[in-house]
Amino acid sequence: MLAKRPFFITFLAPAVLTAVILAAAIFEVLQYSVREFIPGSLNVGGFTLANFAALNKPIYWWVLADTFFISLLTAIFSLLASYPVAYALVRAKRDWVRSALVSLSITPLFTGEIVRTFSWMLTLGTDGFINSILRKLGLIDMPIQLMYTRFGVVVALVQFSMPVMIILLATAIAHVDRDCEKAAANLGASPTAVFWRITLPLTVPGILSGIVVVFAWTMSAFSTPQLIGGGKILMISNLAYLQGFSVLNLPFAATLSLIALVCALGSLALMKGVTSRIERRLAVH
């Protein structure tokens, strides 16, 4: 078949090459995670499982728990902020409204993460936009500490994650059968009841997909917690950076990276199982 359609090879070659490079990188991280750390040297020693045993310390469990907590908060608040936008994007009757929402939703994806992070630093800073407005309105006398807090990190991460969440939710909402909604309305259901009893349940697979994708994406966040957290808010990627580039403990940094990867893949596998069960229940009903 490939001989008859050689263009398949042209299309598949970049994907196969990318997969091979990714697999090689993951294998390199894996083999570094089971190598011995030699203090003061970039060279590594022989095989050891001491790096995984070193994870059994409160500070590492705390960083891992904080990473899970921030990622979960980011996913939940991204969902709450994105669902109305996605709903309006799909159901808007005017073309210019849909075009405006698409532009506003996707434009942040074309802005670099560092640029967006510095924008939030200017917004959340002591003399930033939010504190300046609150002082001018007479609501506060002293600046509110928004930088170097979990609140600031989560706010920035939510804004970064919203475009992806909106796209996933809009896809799910667009696949809702409008005839089901019309049938419920004809039977006397109010618009609110139609939404809660028909529309929202039918978009649950999209909601779960968005939550897990944003959760897994946030698990690897680095520059936002690094800059907005100011070293006070550590996520697992920041800890891996400190171990790898400050302590030069590359084996332990590889171990932390591997743990983050396993957690992200585990969340994706969990999403697949839960989504499949929900889709089967919806098909039965």
C-alpha cells in the first residue's frame, strides 16, 4: 500500500521522527534516574535506586502535593471561566460575535509564555494594575500581596490554560444534539432546566477531557510558578530545575521529571477510562 501511495511516507516521516526523538529523550531521562549522583561533577555513577528512595522526604511530598493542588485548582477554575465563553462561541447567532470570541480565545496562544508571565507580574505587582485601581477607588490603604502567592500563580495559569479549555468545551457543546434540547423545551422544561438536565450532561466528556488536559499541562508548568511564585511557590518542575542546574544533581532531577511524567500519563489514562464509562451510560440512556 505504501508503494502505491508514496505520499504516505512523506506525511508519516515527520511524525515517526518526532516519536523516535521523544522516545530517545524519555529513555535518557529514565536511565539518568537510576544512575548514581557524583557531587561536584556532571558525570554520573553506576546503577542505583537511591534517587527514588530519596523521594521519601516530607519536602518532596509537599512539593508534589502542592503541584497536584495548584494543577487541580487551575483545571477547575479554567473550566468555570471557559464554559460560558465556549457556550457563547457555539450558540451565538451573530457571526461577528463568534469571530470576536474566536479571536479573543485563540490569540493568547500566539503570545509567548514568558511575555504573558511578565504581563501578569505587572498586573499583580505591589504597584501593579490591580493594586493601583483598588487604591484609587479607596478600597485599600496598603497594597495587597498578590505576587509570590498561590493565588497569583493560579490566576496566571488559568489565563494560560483557558484557550485550550475553550477549544475542547466548544467542540463538546457543538456536538450536542439540538433536537434533544428542543424536545425538552416542548415538554415544558425551562431554558435553565434544559441546560442543567440536557446540555451539561451531554458535554461531560468534553468537560473531563478539558480538566485532565489542563491538569496534565499544568503539572509541567515552569516559568509561571518560577517568576510569579518568586521561589516561594515550588512545583515539581521548579524543583527539578533547582536539582539539575543549582545542585547539578542530574540523576535526581531526572527522577523528579519521571515522576511528573508518570503522574501526567496516569491522569490521561484515568480520563480515558472515566470518559468511556460516561459515554456508555449516556448511550444507554
